[in-house]
Amino acid sequence: MEYRSLGASGLKVPVLSLGTATFGGGNDFFKAWGSTQVAEASRMVDLCLDAGLTMFDTANVYSAGMAEEILGKAIEGRRNQVLISTKATFQMSNNPNDRGSSRHHLIKACEDSLKRLQTDYIDIYHLHGFDNTTPIEESLSALNTLVQSGKIRYIACSNFSGWQLMKALSISERYGWARYVAHQAHYSLLSREFEWELLPLGLDQNVGTIVWSPLSFGRLGGKYRRNNPLPADSRVAQGGDQGPLPSEELLYKIVDALDEVAQETGKTVAQVALNWLLQRPTISNIIIGARNEEQLKQNFGAVGWNLTTEQVKKLDAASDRDPIYPYWHQRDFPYLKPVPDFYKK
């Protein structure tokens, strides 16, 4: 297993981590992702550790805390062998203070996660989303307090806009507080908007990227074809996807290119899609999900090899999209391309 630095920190993380949103199946939404219980989760942890995958990603909101509880039991007696990444911000109850990124909620949420995970510390603690009702200074101050108390070791964010992340980094620098070392973001061949602003920001500020849903909710897992667009057993068919629906033609165009590269490499479609991500700038870690041992073992095959330059270009071309403003204007900046006729005298 390859290890990379997590952003500007000294922490080394494996390039793959196991996501635990499939643990528990505590409601209809998460049942569509999976319903892994303790025995199977423990077996998955065994397989991951044998493969050198030592990082496990979870969140307090996954099945209302069940995923954290199951992960805590699955790693029992092996805490010093693993890295734990968890998150807070989203609503946990009807209590108006049991949500958001206030000092009140973050400290309580962290302490609750520690109990469910049966651990004294969390390696990477994320804000799961941006709370526009709480001052950024309050959130970062609370996170810094948790770092200084030893309850968390590194802080990260997830699903932020570029300006939100940049403002937070500036505030941390101003006060000498703990700094976001990573941004957990949605990124895949089918969802490349991350490249428009967040990727350049990560490069400029040395913020590592942890990728969630690298196979676009299973759409790039190898089951989707032009003649079989929505397999009945897929996460999407069972209501487990998020975000706007992608263009079917774009999806099929990408899958066609993935099929070609898979044949060239002898790898699976999913392995090729994951390996493409590993070639992108700022990527520190990719969260893989698995409903069973077979899916997990297949995902391990995404590492230990690299796509060729030509194969990457083929996938880039198939997945390219016209960006929104101002990114299309920036991409067409005349000094970066041949000067258009209308600029010439």
C-alpha cells in the first residue's frame, strides 16, 4: 500500500481508506448503502490491515451513530494500528443545538464520537459541511481547543466552497490555531467540478484531498452500460445517491472509455476509475466503500500500478465538461492558448 502525506501535515496516510457509511443500515437512506454489522465489519478490518489499508472513515450521522459504534467494536484491541477519520456538523436530533459547527455542538459531538468509537482520540476530525449560521472563528477555536486537549490530532473539512476554505485557512494563520490539513470532497471522472477551484486552492495552500464517492455512487463500478443503465441492486436504484443527476450520455461516454482502458490493462472498470484519481494533484486518500468482502478485495487492485499517460488522456477527454463562469473564461485565458482571431489586429 502506498502512503502519502496528508496535505501540509506530517501525517502519512494510505492512499485508500475504508468508508463505513455501509455500516449499520440504520434507516432507509443508509440501508441503500449497506447494512454491515460487527462480525462482517471486523472481517473487513482484518482484510484491510492485511493489505496495508490502515485508515477508516466514518461520521456521527452515518446511521445515527451506529456506524461509529460498529467501527469501534471492529477495531477493538487494534486502535494503535489504525487511523480514524470522523465528522460532525449535520443534524443528530431535533434539539436545535444538536447540529451545526458551534462550539457547543462540536465539543459535544466529538465527545459522543469518542464514546461510540471506544477511543481516547480521533486522528482526523472533519466539519462535514459548512455552517453559515456560526462564525468561522467560533468553529476553528473549538476545533483548536479539541486539538490542544488531545481529543483530536488533525482537523479537516468537507464539502466547502473555495472561499469558505480559504477564509478558514486565513483565520487559522491569523490566530495561530490548528489549520485544515485536508478537504474531503466529491470527485470522480463523472464529477470533475472539484478541479475548477478547489483543486487549485489545494495546490496553492497545500491542503490534501480525501475523495468521497470516487465511483460516483457506484455508477463507475462496472455495472452501468448503455443497455443496462440502472441495475436493480445498485445504490442509485435503491435511493442511495446524492446530488444532481448526471447526463446519461456523459456517463456512457466515460464508461465506454473505462471499458477500453480496462481491456488494455487487464483491470476492472472500478480499478481503472480509482487509479485515474490517484494520478490527480492533491490526492492524499480515496475512500472506498464495500458491501461485502469481494467488493473490498477488488478495490485493493486499484493500487500498485499506474495508468499510462495516453490512458489518462483518453479518460480525461471522455470525462471533460465545459466549466461554468468564471472558470471557462479562465481556462480560455489567451496567454495559455493560441491567441483567438478577435484579439489580433
